[in-house]
Amino acid sequence: MIEAVRLTKRYGAKTAVDDLSFQVRPGVVTGFLGPNGSGKSTTMRMILGLDQPTSGHVTIGGHPFRELPNAPRQVGALLDARAVHGGRTARNHLLALAQLAGIPARRVDEVLGVVGLQDVARKRSNGFSLGMGQRLGIAAALLGDPEVLLFDEPVNGLDPEGILWVRNLMKALAAEGRTVFVSSHLMSEMALTAEHLIVIGRGRLLADMSVREFIAANSAGFARVRTPHAEPEQREKLTTVLTEAGGFVLSEPDGALRVTGLPLPRISDLAHDADVRLWELSPHQASLEEAYMRLTQPAVDYRSTDDRLAELGPVPEQPVVMPDVPTEGWYAPPPPARTPDKSRTHDSSTEDAR
């Protein structure tokens, strides 16, 4: 287990990590997330004893990294895949690391096979692609068969097959009871790989919880609503009606409307009362990326002037109530023809839509 207690690191007047405390437990893949400049790399360097904390401390299995006996056999890390002597072959690079840690040479050939570099083992690493360099760095991390593993952007430069391989590798390592700590900017990949998240911004802890809890705490489900493309006036009318009813309406690039603050049956009723035909009315659960972007907005240092995230609106205290239907899409039929007295006589298809 990795444990950080009030970890702080200052470089002159700049505070890179600020009073940071967390635990990384064995048996699950823990994702380490944060915007550029949030202090992730500095934190990982302090875990590995490469930087000394200004205050606080961090331990691995109850001991600082520098006090671990034969640390490479207890902790494996990939921080920079380019940190390889380019004139050495892949096998010789790993063999040098193995000899320093007292690891048998046969283990070098084992990990080369694990990462898929056995056919290029005797080629110099300066001719490797970015993805091959990543595989070599992962091989170095696995060399001592350690119980604790840290990876910084492990899928950088890998093709889809390589990304899937890394994902399965991380899960398999955690399933063996190892501590696996992975830093990444790829939210879609973290959503598929990690079970727990530690999120920091400007050096401070923002979240420490499961992926499911993180999404629920930092996002709001919303309804996706679409009206006939050829009738823009219906879209405008519906926007007005939903806003007046207390909903928050955001236009999406494909012409649909994103609605929060109103349950789907209420949206259907309001559209019916306004005589607006709906081509689509579907529930949507926010992704990890959307939840992450909401939480870290105040901690982003560099932002495009064309930033639509500010339009998403605040996360409501109570989530939008969604019916128990498949999340990939629920299509509502048009409302029935109105009678002259505008009575609310519904047919069975309308009731189904509700």
C-alpha cells in the first residue's frame, strides 16, 4: 500500500503539492487524475524518493522508498519511457537493471515476452517507436515482479491493440493483489481500467473515491431531446417552455437539446401541452470525462476562449429522475392530434412515452 500524509512540495515561491493525503490500496487499479501542472508527476517522484517533500511524508508498505531493501524487487515504476540509453539493445538495457537488483537474467527474457518485444530484443532502443519505448518501460517496471507498481501515462504512443493490452495487464496485476497506481489524461481509458480515483488540482486533493461514486458526485444525468429538423420554431418553443418550467437547456452541435433539472415524464408533458412533436427523448448518464471536467474546472490554468463547459450549469443537489429504460436511447412518439377543446385525452402510445 502507498500512503501519503500531508505531503507538501515547494519550489521557491511555487507550491507544487499542497498538504496532500491519500492511500493507494492493493487489489484494485487506482487512477491518478488532474490537469497539467496539478502536481501528479511531483507526487509520483516523491513516492519513489526522487524528490524530497518539503513537509509531510509518503511510505510504501509502511517505509519510505529509500529505506526499502532491494527496492526494485518491491516497487516497479514507469515515469519516463525515454529514460533509456539509446545505444543499448532492449535486452541489454533490462539486463543492466536486473544485474543491479540481483534479478536472474532469465527474468529479462520473461518480461520481454510479456510486453511483446521478444522479436526486437537485440535491437537498439534509439530505433524504437514511441509505443515500443512504452513497452520497454513497462518491462522494466515488471522486472523485479514487484508488489507495488506506478505508471505515468502508460498507453502514450500505443495503438488500440497495445492500449487494450495495457488495460488488461493493469487489471490482471491488481487481481493478483498488487498495488497499481496509474496516472493518465485519457478519461475514456481510465473509465475502463480504474476502479478507484484520486483526483488533484493545483496540488490539493479534490476527490478520493470509486469511479462510480465520482461520476455520481460530480455530474448530473440529463435528458437528450430532439424536435423535427425542418421545424426550428418547435425547438425554440420547447426551449422556452422547458426553461420557464425550471429546466436548464443547452444546445448541442447536432441540433439536439440537453436538458437538466426536469424528469423525462415532465419534459414529455410540457412538450405535449405546447403541441411540440418530439423525435427523441432519451436519458443520459454523464461520462467520467464530463464529471472530471466539472470538478477540475477551477484548477485548469490554460483554457480556450471557445469553452462550452461553462454552459453546462451547476450540478443539481438532487439528480434528474430517469426512468428505468436502456440508456442508449429512448424514443418518444409524437403527441396525438389535439381536439378543439385541447382536452388531455391520451392514447396508449403517449402513456408509454411517459
